[in-house]
Amino acid sequence: MPADFGSERRLLVLRYLSTAPAEISDQIPVPLSVIQWTKMASTACFMIVSRNDIPIYEAEVGTAPKKEEAAHQHQFILHAALDVVQDLAWTTSAMFLKSIDRFNDLVVSVYVTAGHILLVFFIVSFLVCAMVMLIMLSFCISIFLDSSRALHTRLMLLHDSRNDDGIKSFFQEVHELYIKILLNPLYLPGSRVTSSHFDTKVRALARRYL
């Protein structure tokens, strides 16, 4: 009997030791950095498009790993959304147009800058008033036709987040930075924005709001 009791006890010990590693392995914690990266990784491509539909600034501002093929695809999606922006911009007075287009899980949001055309007429003398008016009228018509084919500067963002308030704040602050660029006498409106200071500020705002 004692021998049998000892063997049974050894068997119980072996069973306990064989199941212990499985229980411990199930409780191994996942590093917090991995969890945070998984939750925070996002896709965001930002672009500024001039009145003539020419991109003057592009930046991948998301936290997801950067891939060249993905960057080209993001720019193509934003370009394809320009027709939608053109249709909406003339039907609303809102500057922030959220979720105007979609591609799989990616959403396009746009911020259209405000602008006005100021027409001033100068009358040289009473005798040539009619001639001046006709010339200026034809000039104004040509300006109107040109402006009807081109929109104001558009700030476009391709993103997979649903933080509308953060995206709007991002647009507004980037717009303020762009206005400072326009006030620079050395900057030609409509040309590419190559300022490293502007690029650094935009990326900092993206980390803050997106």
C-alpha cells in the first residue's frame, strides 16, 4: 500500500507540473508599446491643391508605415475626388466638407478656402465713359468665366479616422499657416510650397489632431 500511495502522489505531481506551463503562457502580457502602436496606427495623406487643380504640397502624415505605392494611390484618390469637390463647393457656403468621397476604409475630407473677386471701375472722363465700360465689362466677363472653371485653394485629407472635430481643427490651423505663406512677398501664389518650416508645422498639427 505505501508503494502504491507514493506512485499515485508522483503521478499527481507530474500532472500538475505538465499543466502549469500552459496556464502561465496564457497569462503572458502583451507589451504596451505594441498595443498602443496597433491602436494609434492610422493612414492620412494631406494635400493642398491650387485653383488650377495643381498640387502645391503633399505629405503622408499618418502613423502607418510609409509605402511608396500607397502614397501614389492616396494621391490618385484625392485627385479623383476633385470633381466631387467642384460640384459641392458651388452649392454650399461651408468651408469644411467632411466625408465627401470614400475608397474602401479611406475617407476624403476637404477644406475650401474663402475668396472674393473685387471689380473696380475707373471712369477717365465723361466722353469716354461708355467705351471704358464696354472694355471693362468684357474683361470682367472673361474673369468670371475663368473663375467658374477654377475653384479656390483646397486643403484635402485622405484618412481612416472618424475624428471630425480634430480634422476640422487641423484644416483651420493649416489654413492659417498657408495664409502666412501667401503673405511672404517672395512666394508666388500657386507655386509649390517648399518651406521646411511649413512642412514641420503641418506634421506637428497632424500628430496633434489626427
